[in-house]
Amino acid sequence: MASGDVASTAKAKYLQIADDLAAQIHSGALPAGAPVPSESELMQRYGVASGTVRKAVAELRTTQLIETHHGRGSFVRSRPPVQRKSSDRFRRSHRKAGKAAYLAEAEQSGGKPSVKVLFIGPAEAPEDIAERLGVPAGAQVLARKRRYFRDGVPTEEATSYLPWDVVRDIPETFAENPGGGGIYARLEEHGHTLAEFTETVRARLATKAEAAALALSPGSPVIHLVRNAMTESGQVVEVCDTVMAADQFVLDYRFAAKD
Amino acid sequence: MASGDVASTAKAKYLQIADDLAAQIHSGALPAGAPVPSESELMQRYGVASGTVRKAVAELRTTQLIETHHGRGSFVRSRPPVQRKSSDRFRRSHRKAGKAAYLAEAEQSGGKPSVKVLFIGPAEAPEDIAERLGVPAGAQVLARKRRYFRDGVPTEEATSYLPWDVVRDIPETFAENPGGGGIYARLEEHGHTLAEFTETVRARLATKAEAAALALSPGSPVIHLVRNAMTESGQVVEVCDTVMAADQFVLDYRFAAKD
DNA sequence: CAGTGGTCTAGACCACTGT
DNA sequence: CAGTGGTCTAGACCACTGG
């Protein structure tokens, strides 16, 4: 039998199936965490080919209603509470109390934070990073790439870049755990007194790689934040490039109505 | 011939094709506005079936590199320069120079800004807004809803809420154009000296309504920003709720490494 | 191992666009 | 009209997960 004979109906079959499943989710027939029927099950139930079912499921994924795990199945998403990132998180008093910025933050949002170090070592500075650091493009810098989790779920991935001249004499910056107060505390101990941070915030859709790293469904939005840490002498001693799952974070900023 | 024999390669074919086309776009071989080769052309060129080419093209679409028009083809998107929103945009000196925040900002980003007033008048404060303003939920406030354009393209939609007690004696706040320096200048002229702004930033996918208002394709990300304007006396005299097309804006913040 | 989703083929027909 | 993308089929093999 031919196939395109369905495209003439008002709505595409795969959208009808997606709508049907979405309705079941919203009605509670498919509660949060419940498995979505398997593809073969759906093929039978709706009498369509595999490709059609897959498009329907893909639709639900991009609308964030379900998440899919290869080999296990698709499951109705539950929306966890978001984390807040306030510009207060870099308060010097937090550093002195021995807390790194991430922990100082995660502490307030209920949930067990954890960090996985992906890479620490010398690297060539990407062009935009080099420009921010005030070093030649391709110059050697220290890169520190980490992935952060809350309750075991990946939420953000951050790469810090520090000029080689700055870190050369600070062995802790090469350690997985730089000690109480984090990298910023070590920098200040070595005379790099921090004066100002600047953050650049963008939002966009996750790339394939980011979606994989953060366990996001394709089409999920991410927040892309790049922060410069500048010392009193005006040198940028760190640039931190962070990609966050957008549904996990709220950013808070406070600033004066200055002249 | 079988087919799955390709899935065993490191990368999926459709992603390789997408990457290849993306490289051509970034290199300029496929400049902005240029048509992407048709699907049948790509099938021949890469020696794959239609479905594979379609998945590659879909990939480029979700990464915003191209846009597709049924019956005409796919075309390389031109990325208009993004607008920057820095926390400097509320500098009092800008207000005194007679510039509203939006124009002070848009001025630097090349492109003709315009504003359309959607609504100005009394309204019941939504719960979250009322809480920020420190008024009872449902209390009457002044709402000012505007849509902003650049070069005729809608980029953001903002609704300001001001307590009735504050605006009652400031007739300009009811005008479509509140005069040089905008609402904030009028507030300060009437004794509400602004001391501090706080902004809350979220990113998420556009709702259907937002996609329509901002002429976005479904699944596009937006930045949702809510700002409190607080006076020296500690009163929140305005809450501004803004939804921006994420690909049109970069947010800049600067803050001290305070104690 | 069986069951799941992921990729791919080689076609088909339909709907939209422009000449 | 020819050419474009959009939907769909009925299979195939691969990769991942869990018992």
C-alpha cells in the first residue's frame, strides 16, 4: 500500500501521535518518571512504521516532555527545582570561610553537589579567550575543565583558562582540588588580589556535544556564561567559560544605579 | 545492500554531512543567504538516501545555521549582530543626557530601534510581581507593555509594573512616551531616587505566544529577565518583566570582588 | 540473552513554490 | 510544469541496557 496517502489529512500522523501522548502525560495517565511505551509497542498501537513513531517521540523530546535513554527507553520528565547563581557567590568572605563558589551556591539549593575534573593541564588559548586574557592567540595557558553534578545529574560544564605566567608559581592550580576557597583564594594568596568580575551571558540551543555532556535532549536551551576575573592591577587572571543546562539555573545580578 | 553497516563508524553519517555543510558555511563557501544544495543534490554528492540527508539538514536547522522554506529550499541564515545589554545601561548619566535605556543601548549596535506600545493602564498585579513590589496580590498597579524592534524585526517584549501610589502623581508615566530619560528619569524627578537594580535571568524555550510575538520559530530559546528597581528608601518602585529573543542579545554584567 | 533506541536504505506520494 | 521539501513505509543492521 502506498504511504503518502496520509499526508493529505489535516495533520501529520507523527504529530497526532505526539499530541496523543502529550495529552496522556498532561492528564496524568503517564505520570512523571513513567516509561513511555516502546517504539515497537507504539508502532502496533497506532499501526504505523517505525520512522513515524520515532518522529513523534522526537517531537516530545524537543518539547521537553520526555527524555530518552539509549537502550532503556523514554521516560516522562519531572522538572527538578532550579539552582540560583547570584553575583554574591564570589564574595571574598565565602572564600575565607573555605568555600569554593560552586559549593557556596549549591549549598542553598538542596541537592548533593559533586564535581568531576575532565582535564587540567596546559593548552593553547582559543582566540576569544586569548583576547580576554590579553595573551597572544594560541599562547600556552592552564586549562581546567570540570563537569558539575547535582544529585548525580550533570548540570554544567566549565573551563577555566589562566595565563601561564600567573599559575607557574602556584602549584595548587594544577591540582584537582585547589584547596579551600578554590582557585580564587590561591590567586589572592599569591598577590593577585581580585578586584572585579565581568560576566557575559548568552542563551542558545545546546550543541550535540553539549547535549551529550549535560544529558540534555537535543533542542534544549543552555546558558553560556563567560566570566573575566580581573585584579586590582587590571590584569585578567582567569577566564571561565561555562555552559549550563538552562532549566537548572537562575542567574541573579545586583547593581547600583550609579552615575 | 545493507545499511546499518555505516552506523558502526565513529560518527553518524548525517552528522558528518551536517558538519561538512556547517564548515562550508563558516568558511564562507556558503555565504549568508545562499541556498543550501537541494536534498537530491546532497543525496548524489554524499551517496546516501534521502532520510539521511534530511536528518543532516534538520541538524543544521536546529543549530540555527540555516532556515528552510517548503518548496523553495534551505538557505544560510544571516546572523544579525547581537545587541548587548550591559548593566551600564541604567547609568544616571545616560538618563540625564535624555536617553532611555533601550535607545542608549540600541545606539551602539547599529540598526534602527523602534518601540510599539501594546498597553498602558491599570492592571491587577500578578502574584510574583506583587511580591516583588511589596503590594498585596491582585492590587492595582500601572502596567506598561511594549514591544521593541530593531530594523523592524521584533526582538523583545517588556512589561513594567509600577505601584499605583508611586505613579498616581506622575502623569508622564501614563504617556506612551514618558519623555527624555524614560520612566526612571521621571521617577527620580519625583523624589524616587533609584539606588539599586536586581535582575533575575532565566533561559528557556519560547512559548507559543512568545514565538508569535517575537516572530520566532517554535523551539527557539528566549531570555527571560525580571528586574527590580529599588530606591534609596528601599522601596521597589518598578518591576520590569522582559522576554528577549535569545539570538538577539548578549547580557553583560560587571561586579566587584567585594567582601 | 532479549528488548530497547539509533541509524540507514530505497523507494513512494503529497504539498508548496516559481516559471 | 518541474523542482523543492515534507511525510511515510517496511524493512535492515548497529549500539546500548539490563537481567
